[in-house]
Amino acid sequence: MKHTLGFNSHSPMKFVGLDTRYKVASGTELVRLHLDGAASPLPSQTAIDTMMELLPHYSNTHSYVHNSAQISTKALAWAHEQVLLFLNASPTVYTSVFTGAGTTAAINRVSRGLAIARPDKKIVLVSSMEHHANDLPHRSHNNEVSYIPLVGEGANRGAIDLDAYRSLLEQYSGSVNYVAVSSVSNVTGILNPIDEMTSLAHLHGALILVDGAQSVAHRITNLDRQDVDFFIFSGHKVYTPSSPGVLVAKKEVLTTLNGQDLGGGSVSSVSYFDYELIPSYPDREQSGTPNIIGAVALASVLNQLQHQPMSEVERHSASTMSYLIEELKNLPKITIYGDNSLDRTGAISFNHERIDHGLLAAILNDYYAIAVRNECFCAHPYVSELLKKELWEIDLTDIKEEEHEFYVNRKRGMVRVSISLYNTRADVDRLITALREIEYELDNLEKNYEAQPDGSYEHKEFKIDWKAELKFLT
């Protein structure tokens, strides 16, 4: 049987799972509406097709001795090229490296490497809206983390406060190792001023690390123009399940970093007394067997997105998000978090003044087959600041002391709706209709749930039979 690699398909993107159906608590069966793309969007059919096309040729890389090894090695090299093309990153300046546990692994790699390479610079400036993946790694390695304030207060917080950021750089001038910031918040979808932040960081001798996990699927990225030192994202955020994380870095900076994982593939010679790293990138940074299938699948999706083109993807995201925000604003008991005067992309979080976030998310799933996310989205400090006023004003007078934490947990969180390329205004309408119906029927619906100590809610009778949905378990 002949197999060919059709990585360059420019046909409209298709997605797996748009027709997935689930039985709901009312007894009917509904098509699931996926509004949880900020966590992981639905898989692109392109990614699945690419995996299936490459698997018959699958072999380890680092070799050209037989046909399969040649194909796998060349396909992986093509994947690296596609990443740079997609991000408008010149291959003479930047290199792309595939990493293990998504964005998290790459950020840990950079944080560790910069601490070793620049030991005289102990200060790390981290934005106050970060996901744990772009916060916790910087607290290690004897770093002194200072958090960059945001504009605004409470639920109306906006993007990075550039004046406060400039003041911090001046205060610690010469001592700042690097700045860590997300291009787009995974909680509110608010965009940060990366161009200005990069220029200011470099002016004061600091490097900049940008977490692009929430932006790459929605917005055009131009690293040559932005001049960032490290740009990191994860393939599973870009319609590619089972893909690796991606670290894109300036070669001149990456060359100065030690502390990478060592093993086969990254060395040119090894003796019992010494070893020598391969001088070229990305091999120098990729010890061991990479996730070849996942990396090539991701590259095929990036290739297709370039031909959508990305300008159309960006317009679709902005338009759908704008429509979602305006429709949510028309619901009188909804609080939208973040400065509503700012442009957003990807995600938005809100609460209903009468309905706990856990209960609302559960009802949307159990009765409407609408998949959203709730709680704190691995961004606890940021969410806590957005909720500070509401949490402070909780009245525990009539709550037993032993139940205080249990009660507060029900209030400590939000509902997040996140859109992807496959979502439409009709999906927004379906969500808004559901929210209106839930408020009207709340008294009847709430009786069917029990609040759990962690703040979640469980239906008293209805629960999905997850094993029945997976044939390989039968």
C-alpha cells in the first residue's frame, strides 16, 4: 500500500468532535457545545490525518541510514521550519525546540537556564495575571520575584500597567534577569502590550519571556517585529492533541544557557571524561527521542492556519468574542471580569450573582450539554485579586464556623467561556439562551444538586457513564 505525506493541504480546517452527542439529565440527547478551547480545543482533522499519514513511515530520528529514518528526520526538520514560519521568526535569529510537558516544560527550562547563566541578576519581573506555568517556575533557583501591577482595581483590572512596569525596571535596573508575561490572559482574554514591554526590558538589560499559549491560535504573531527573547506555547492549544510544547528562542541567547536535559541526540562526542554538545540548533536542545508524530502534526496545523489565512482567524476570533461580551452584558445579574473597555481574545470569565460558579457550570453541562470551565483556571493569584471585593463581602453570620471554608470555596471561582475557530455566533446564542433559562428555572434545578466541600456541585441522580462512551474499555 502506498502512503504519501500530504502536509500542505490548504482546504478549510475541519474538527473532530463537533457532532459529539451526550445524554443530558432531562433524558434527551444533545450535541455537545464545546466552549472550553482555552484549556484544549477540539482536534483538527488535519492533525489526525497527518499522524495517520506519518505512522506507516514512523522511525526514530537522528539517522539517515534507512528510508523510514530519513522520512521521520526530514519531517521533524520540516516541523521546526513551520513553527518559525508561522510565528514570523527568522531562522537566522530564532530556533524552535519541542519540549515535553507543553508550555510548562519550556518555561521551566528557560527559568533554570537563565538563573545559571546570569547569577548576578536575581530579580525576575512577572506579570500579575499569569497562569501557574508562567509564575511558579520563576520562584525557584534563588530568584527574587516582583509582580508587575495591572491597570485598574478588583473585577475591573486590565492589562499590564506600563508606568508601574517602567518604574520597576528603573528601580531594579541592571539587576533584572528577565521579564515573564503572557501575551493573552487565560482568565479574561485581555491582551498585554508585548511590543512596549519588550523594548523597555531590553532598554534595562533584561530579557523577556512571553507565554503565548493563549494567543497563537487567535492572533498573528510576529517575533521578528516584537524582538522577544523567548516565545513559548503548547500544541494542544492549537488544535493538536498529543503534541509537544514549543520553545522559540533567540539563538544568541539560548547559546548562553546551560541546564538542559542531557542525553543522546544533543551531543557530538562523549568520552568517560567529557562530552561536547552539538553546536547547531535545535538538536543541541533536544536530547532523547522527541515527540515526532505530535510535532509534525502540530506543524501541519500551523501550516494550514497560515493559509486560512491567520488574518481571517484573527477577525473571526475578535468578532465572536465581541458578540459574546455584548450578549453577556445584556444579562442583568452577570459580572464580567476584567476591563470591558479593552479588546479581548479567546476567553472570558464571569459570575452570576445568584448562582455559584460550580453550580452554573454543572447545570450547563448536565442539562444543556454546554462545556465550559469553572474555578480558578490555574491562575489563583489573579483570580483572587479579581474576586477580592466579592470574597471580602461574604456574610458568614448565619454559617456554622466549621462550614466557613466549605461555603467560601463555593464562591472562590468563576465560569469561563472560551471560543475557538469552530465556534460561531449561533453557539453564543445557545449559551445565552441557556443562561436565561437557568435563571428562570433555578429553584427547580438547584434542588437536584449537592454542593461538595471543594466548591463543585454534583447532580443527585444524573451522571455520565464514561466507560460506556469508550469502546476500548468494553
